[in-house]
Amino acid sequence: MFYIINIMIIAKKKGKGENMGIIFNEQEKQFHIFNKSLSYVIGICQDGDIGQLYFGKPIRTDQKLQDYQSYGIRPLCCNEKDDEKYTKELALLEYPSFGDGDFGSSAYEVLQDNGSRVSKFTYQFHRIYKGKKPIPGLPATYTNEDEEADSLEIVCRDLISGLEVTLCYTVWENYSAICRHTKLKNTGDKKLKLEQALSCNVDFPDTNFTWLQFEGAWGRERSPKERDISSGITAIESLRGHSSANYNPFVIIKRKNADDFQGEAFGFNLVYSGNYIAKTQADTFGKLRFNMGINPKWFQWPLEPGEEFNTPEVIITYTSNGLNDLSQNIHRLMNNNLVRSAYKNKPRPILLNNWEATEMDFDEEKILKIARKGKEAGVELFVLDDGWFGKRNDDFAGLGDWYVNTDKLPDGISGLSKKINELGLKFGLWIEPEMVNEDSDMYRQHPDWVLAAPYRPRTLGRHQMVLDYSKPEVVDNIYDQLYAVISTASIDYIKWDMNRSITECYSQDVARDKQGMTYHKYIMGVYSLYERLRKAFPHILFESCASGGARFDAGMLYYAPQAWCSDDTDGHERVKIQYGTSYGYPVSMVGSHVSASPNLQTHRAMTIDGRANVAYYGTFGYELDLNEISEEDFESVKEQIKFMKEYRELFQYGNYYRLQSPFENNISAWMVVSDDRQTAIVTTHKTENIPNWGIERIKLQGLNPDIVYTINDKDDIYGDYLMNAGISLMNKERHWYESDGDYTTHMYILKGKVTK
Ligand code: GLA
């Protein structure tokens, strides 16, 4: 009876929003943030500290967890006022301070006027409300309707320095996710300087986890790499001024036995594109601390009385059902509540980009010839890449001068875009607005507009320098130049590139105590330009790019719904890159094109269909001169485009499953399934053709067990069999294995039939 009554109370408390809520238990001083797949409990603990009480599978909201915290005191631990019961060293904390008895890695550090860095905040009050507020100047998830999410702000204050720390949480009804960020405000009357302000901290009560990061370099971005984290510090970071191809700002902390299909895991996507750090610290008491945010290295943010600083947001996802489930949650959340675009949840246009066909060596006739052939194939959008502006004939000149090179394009971008439109194609344009070449009118006029350390030589990257986007006048100038081009032409798409990392990060003629702001102000400048262009031209589809995937992050996704995934367009390499990318980002974000064979980057040959089978799992397009391929291949291209037009919604927005990893298997596989589970497409890829190979079956996921599927219009097999026994890759209909060579892909289209 008691049990039944309790259930009723909980059901009543849940009220509207049904499966989600934030409950404050006044008596226990506990906040229970929950939805149908997770519970996150925090409390106002001893000394007014905010403690982490539970994070994991849903638990009852009506229990007392405070006493469960590890509060005990041990030799060499320090505690306030000789309170023998409480030491921070053993407690699990939400946003640990520096210098007050917690010896772990702190979440923030504040330098006070008197030189002290010691601080300690205590709970003041909180607010719970429906919906979610934007974070000024920063990318962040948002609600379409208030009912989608509940938010909590816990306002704390360091009574000595006056620093107010507001911990912000949002829980979503439809995703197993919580979003967090932190606001830091100077409510005192003296200057403060933030020397560290991370976005979030999560303390776990055990260290039985492994860490999964997504690493690489140019041309081989986002390979999954697992690391042991059971002792000491494990971290990844970027100090390149952008999130980087080296370590993506997305990390999974998972139970050691968790894999794509089962097990518990926590995902952390930083919604930010600049320098960052993600770190765990496993201490010798068995506590695991995770924190993430702007890299504190050379970060200093002065706060005058009354001023406030907002950290970027972290999307924290949780699963108890394996990493495919975790990824699908991220995909849905990003598609519905992070992407803002006329193309949000819409099929993406099939494009043809001239870069690998011509590089900068083109004129109008050459471009029109390529575009015409694209139109004949069924392409919808033509994109003119680098080389159309200033004196841009090679890497050495032109960046910064965003006016057309009339030697190449006598009728300008407006004339060319009109001609492309007349062919029945939309027109898109490449820009790289954050950079400048020494040989440019802009640099000659404004040498002080580049980031450069006094009296030191400048490091170049691709012969270019980085414009100082921390200065509003620089951003204004670029905006005006771009506005003039875009507003006078017919432009439906922009590829925004960024081809070098930041070095000598120093803002010329800016006060010495403001230099620590430069990296963050730089990326805020980039965001502000994106925002202005988005607002001025809301119909434009933006694609972000950074020498391929060197700024492929959730921050960029807020402004540009797709991102060039990698400059490596080799089909085999793309299997790995796109597979790794899928852990943290939706297929709709992945810029993927079919390019020439042998491939420009790897010199590897693959069939035209093999290349397309991989590129379908993305925005899809071509990056070659279709005039140069064989008649037979051109016919295939026409078929591919027809096929993609039929299935692109499924590829881009279906439920995506990793089935077999290319990093561990000779044959790898992935699939997408429609929401109604009536249609699915499975793609396999084989690295080496090994003679006389054994039985090969791949177990499918996400199908309806009770309906019969045809596979490429043959067979009649129930979903339960395909999921439990697998699809046979070597039956008599599919004995492709022996006739294939290396690097071959195959696709299986599954269609559900009415149940017999
Ligand atoms: C970068 C991009 C490429 C292409 C070139 C143009 O490398 O990643 O796709 O746009 O720049 O210079």
C-alpha cells in the first residue's frame, strides 16, 4: 500500500511534460533532474556546497541521498573549522573551487584584487522554469517550445570576493541528455579576473570507466581511441585557436564493457569551436572527476564590478543501452535543437564542387562546362570554391580581398551566379573570411589587423595570417565586403573555410591585461560574423570547413548545419572518418562527396559506386569534373543522384547504427533505419579481398522483429532473424565476395512488407 501511494505522488509531481522534470525537495535540499532515461541528483550539501548525489538510470525522486555522500575525514585531508565530518576531498562536487580543501582539478579560478586565488561559493537561491534561455553571444541548444525542456539555475556566491556562480542545467523530454553551462558574475565592488571558467564538472563515485576520444590530423579526422582512466589525469585539449582535427571536443566516458550495443556511457559534446580542454582525474580515493570547457591556458577574463562571463555549453548524454543509443540521442538533439537553418531537418541539395576538378585554375567557361555536366547528371547546386577573388591564383595572395577577380570571371559573381541559375542550378560560393595574405590590399592597408606578437616573426600557415577577430572593426570590414558580394548575386550556399591554426595570439595595440581574452574573443568574433550573415541572408545554406574537419564541432553546427568532414575524399578512408564522426555528430552534418579515382589524397582506386555508397551517408555531392569520367561512370552518376534523391531523408535523418567497426574488422558495416522501421539501408565495406574467406554475417539493428523484409527486392526475412542471426553477405544472391577486389562496398536496401 505504501508503495502504491508513493508511485501516485511521483506521478502527480511529474505533471505536464510527463516524462521530465526538475523537482526541488525542500526538506532534503535536493534537486532531482530527470526524464524517462536518466536521473541527475544534486544537493545543497554541507557548508552550502553543491554536491553531486547521483547520475545514471532513472531512480525514484522521493529518496534522501544527502547522507549517502562520502563526507568522512581522513588524515591529511583538510576541513573547515575542524568539522570532523566533512572534507571536500571525499565529497562529489558540482563545480569545485580552488584552494578550499578540494585538491582535485578545480572548475574555475578567480584572481582577486588582493592577489588571492582562494574562493568558496555557497548556495543562495535557485530558479526552475520551463524552456531554456539562450547564452549571450554563444552557440547553444534551444527549445522550439517551452514544453520540450525544463531548466534550473542554482545561484551561488563567494561572499568574500563577490563572485556569483550560477550553475545552469536543462533537461530534455525527448533525449537522454542534460545541457550545462555556468555564469560567473562580479557582484562585488573590486575587479576580479577569471583565470579558469570551465563549463561543467561531473564527479563520479568510482573509476571503473574507460575514455573514448576522437582524434587524428588533417585527412584522418575523428578516429576513436580508447584510454584507461582508472588512475591520475587523462585529458585532451586544443590550443590551436580552433577545436582541431587532432582531438575533437567530444568525449565518451563509458563502462569498460560497454560497446555499441549495450552498456552504460556518458557523452560530453562541448558546444564551442575554440581552445578547449576535457579532462578526467581519478584520485586515490576512487573518485573520478570529469570537467570540460574553455582551455584555461592563456585564458584570462577580467570582470569589472557588475560584469558577467558565460561559459560555453556542454551537452551531456547518457545511455544504459550502448553507444549507438548514445549517438542517436546526440543526433536527434542536434538536428532538432541545435541546428538553425532553412535546411533544418530538410533534405540537403546534391552539390557539385569544382575544387578537386580545377583548384584555382579556372575561368568562367571552364566553370560553366563543369556545371552544365552536373546539371545533366541531376545535381542541384553548383559550388565555386577557392580562387574567385582578389589576386587569388595560388596560396600566396588574395585572402582578405573579397571582391571578384574579373580576369577569371568578367561578369563577376553576380553574372556567374545568374548563368548557373539559368542552367537550373543553385549557386554556392567558397569564402575564408578569417584569413589574410601578406599579398593583399587588406594587409597593405591594415597590417595591425592580424594576430602577431610584438617584435617577433610571424608564423605562417598555408602562407596566410590570421585576422584579429577579437576586434569588432575587423569583423565589420569583412562583413561589409561579403555583404557587397552576396547581396548583389544569387547565392544559396556558402562554404566557410578556415585553413590554419592560430599562433602568436596577441592582439596588436590592446592593453596587456586584456591579452588573455584574445582566443575567446576571436571565436566570439567568428560567431558574431556568422550570426550577422545568417540574419542578413536567412535562405543561405552554410557549410563550415577547416582544411576539412579541423573545426567540426557542435558550436559550428549552430551556425552551419553541415560541415566538410575531411579533405580526404578517398572512399575507404571516408568509411573510417565517417564511422568515427557518427559517435558524436549526425549524418546530416557530414559533408561527403564522390571524387575522382585514383583519389587525389591517397592515390587509391575505387569504383564510382563504391565511392558513392560511402558518400550517401552525408550531405552528398561530387567533387570532380564529370566531363572527365567515362560514359559508363557518368550513367552510374545519374543513377546515384536519382537514388539519393529518393533516399536522402533516410540517410540524413534516419536512425543510424554502427554495426561493425572498420578499425577492427576487414569487413565493416553501418546502417540507417526509418522511424517507422519500414525501410533500412545497410552498407558493408571490405578492406582486403582475402581468398576462400569464411562465413560472414552481420547482425542488423533497429528493425521491426515482426515484419518481413525484402533485401534488394529479393528474399523475405523477418526482422527478428536479421537482427539475431544477421544478414548473410555470402549467400547465392550475394556471392560478391570473391568477385570483388580490395576496397569494395555493397549496399542492401531493406523494405518491410505487410506481415504475413
Ligand atoms: C581547404 C578545404 C578544401 C578547399 C580548399 C581551397 O583545404 O578543406 O575543401 O576548399 O581549402 O583552398
